[in-house]
Amino acid sequence: MDNEYKKLAVNIEGGTFNGRLRLPDNSQIAEGTFTPAQASGNAIWVNNPKKTLQDLLKVGYTLKYDDGTYADLTARWTEEGRKVTAVKSPLYFTTHPTISSGAETVMENYTAAEAPKLTVKAESGSGSISYQWYADKNNKWDNNQSKTNGQDATSATYRIPTGLLAGTYQYYCVATCGEYTATSKKAVFTVEEGVAEVTVGGNTKRYATLTKAIAAMKDAVDAADADLEITLKILKNISETGSEWKIDGGTKNVSFCMDLNGCTVTGKGLYITGEGVEAVFKRRRHGTEWNTDRPSFYSEQSKAYGREW
């Protein structure tokens, strides 16, 4: 029954409805008056918990109460016991902020090129329109709603800043024209906390998996034409049980240091090879370990496997 319900599309273009109206995702409201069945009831209720009233309205329409105030279109239902009418909106968004697929999630220390650009457009019958961007923050240090700052925080196009801490951020824009305001839909941006940090030649970058970190180290070794120093620092416990990591320095002079930083790493094995490779493991505290079904690393210089140097 639920699957069939989701396939329905209901278009309402006028008339009067008495009682709670629950509509499927593909529905659109353009005009019409809606009255709740009882004083504690809601005239319109959005069935999908991931949708809002705005998703049910045809572009250019809004919901207006009898006293002349407008419904909060970011909510999932209208206010209890209040009759509401779908009317032409004096101010509305025709373009909402979106982030292209694959760009919604980045790692800590992401670059400016990886920071998405958000664009909106609002229309009004008359008057000039101003914009203000907001962010709902949810991370270990901050959980609130705030205005954004910066040169483009009050323009139709906003670039998400670099340097955000790991967490989830929901960006949206509020347009104002005279006495009217409109709120756009939200674009969700996620910054992931790295599990491993690689430093090559003084440049440090974090990675979501140890496998990605090792791959970056291999690329650095392959591209090197001089002596190279690489430090791999583990930031949290890692379990990649199906992974086996190998780096071959060949005849290049590579100084490799792995700092376990008090963490535990689980995998099939790590192999550091090469005639000019020097490898050092640091634990930082008692109890740090590699959980592998093979020795942790192999040194070409000593022709032996080892656990910790």
C-alpha cells in the first residue's frame, strides 16, 4: 500500500477541503482553501519526513492564514486549528541551492576548489530583492543556526568557506523584498573527519581511509626525483580487515615514519620495500598495536620482517 501511495500525484488548483490533508511526494498545490477537522488538527500535513510544505506547493505559491500571516514553508505541517489558503506568493524562489552529486561530502582540510558554490534566484512582483545566507551547524563544537559571513553572504551566489570542522552543515538563503520574506530549501554539506594524516615535504592532508592515505603516499614516492620524507599519522582506530598495503620505494631514498598515535590499526599487512627505504614505527603509548594476519612491514634493507622500529 505504501509503495502504491508513493506513486500517486495529486494536483490541487482550487476549491475547499475540510479535514487533515496528507499528500504524497509528487503532489502540488496551487490555490484552494484548507480547514482542519478539529481545533487541534492541521489543515495540511506532509507525509514524507524528509519533505516540507514548500515541496508541495507549485512554484510561485505560498500558504496564507486568515489573519494575513504566512505559513512557515520549512515546516511539515500548518499550524494547529488554523485555516489556510494557497495564494500567489509576493516573493518566492525559482532556483534553490543545490550541490552536485559527489561534491556534498569532503574531507577535513578541503581546498577552495572543493568548496561548493551555491546559487539561488528569487522573484517578486515589485521592488528590489536582498539575500542573506544562513547555516545550520552540527558538529562536536557547535550546534546552532547562524548567519554566514563573508563578501558573498548577502548575494545570490555563496561559496561555502574552507576550514569547516568535521560535521554536517545545512545552507539556505532568506530573500527579503519590502515586508515580505521567503526561505529557500536547504543544501546539505558534510565534512568528514580523517582517520589518517599524511605529510610529504611539509604538506599535510587528511584522508577518510588508510587505503586512500597509502595510495597518496605511493603517488608521492612514484613522483619523487629526490630524497623524500613521508610521515603517516593515525588519527583514530582503523579497521580495514580486507586491505593489504604496499609501498615500494625502489632505489629512491625514502624516509618513512608511521606514527600510530595511540591507535589500533587492523588489516592484512603493511609492506614498505626498497633499497633506499628507512622505516620507523612510533606507538606513543603502551597498548598500541597492529592487528594483522601477517607481519606488519618488510624492510628491504634488513631483509627481515618486523613489528616496530
